[in-house]
Amino acid sequence: VTDGETIYVASMDHSVYAVDPGNLNQIWKTELDASITGSPTVVDGRLYIGTIGGTVYAMDAETGNIFWEKNFEGGISDRIVASGDRLYFGMLSQDTGTIYSLNAEDGSVVWSYDAGGAVTASPLVKGDLVVFVTETGTIRALDLDAKPVWMQTLDTKLYNTPVAAGDLILVTPMGKQDLMLVAYDDTGALKWIFTP
């Protein structure tokens, strides 16, 4: 990712790099606890990063220094989403998963929610909804206080972050040719299914 001045690269070698896009020189490198498979999130001079080891880091984008870190059980396989003063991300473990909301300033847990399946993608924050998918094929929408709003189930695995497109929420199932793209509205009503 970039803030327009610096490129930030997360790596499977447990490190985050800051690179000058003009000359490709490394500005800084910070080692973390485990491999990083999701892109960093950059907001107001801070980087937020989750690792496969289950640790969330808030870092200074200019220096790479760590402001705070918080460890969770399981792993984080995609990027952390920032919205307002909160962070949202999903955890995956062998049997289940959890969605978390943290205070972006200090990493304190605002809430957690049992996802009912491994969460392998970032959540979508759309208005007053936090929408996430699980490997077991569920699409769930919570309000910003973690109260369930709606849930849908598809007979397939879901690995990709839901996407907002106007008034719609788009989900891309895996492994079913008759379900290439599925659209829901904010109430969870199925609007259409695209079959190639």
C-alpha cells in the first residue's frame, strides 16, 4: 500500500518494509512475530498490520516504530480494516473464527463475535454494517456494536472480502460455476446471481 509518498510492503519473511518509490531505497524495515499475508492498512500516519501468528500491530508509518501490539488466538490472513476510530478484522483457527473490533488508538478490544467458521478475508464496513464471510459459506452482517443484522448461507466456500458496489454487497464464492457473483442489499435480501 502507499500513502502517496512511501510504499509499505508486508512480507512472508515476518517483516514490514517502507520503500521510497522515487529511488526504490529501503527507508526502514521492522520485524514482527510471524508471516504477514495481508496488506498493511495506512491511516493518518499509522500502519495497522495483522500476522499469521495472531498479533495486531500499530506502527509509525514514518519510522516503523511499534505504538502497540495485541495478540489473539488464531491467525490473521487478510488486511485489517480501519473505519472511524475502530479497526475490524477476522481470525481463523482450525475449527472456528472470530470477528474483532479494536480501538485504533490503543488496541483495546471493543467487541468480539463468534463467526461460526474460519474468517479468511477482511470484513467490509459499509455504513452501519460490518459484513464478513466464512470458509463455511456464511455471509453475516453485524451493526457497529456487534448485534446481528442478517445472515445468508451459500453452499460453497467463501475466501474473498465482500465488496460494496453502490447499494449492493457483492460476494464471490469459490468452486461453484453457477455462483460466480452474488449480490445482496443492505437488508440481506438476495438481489441477483451472476452465472457465466
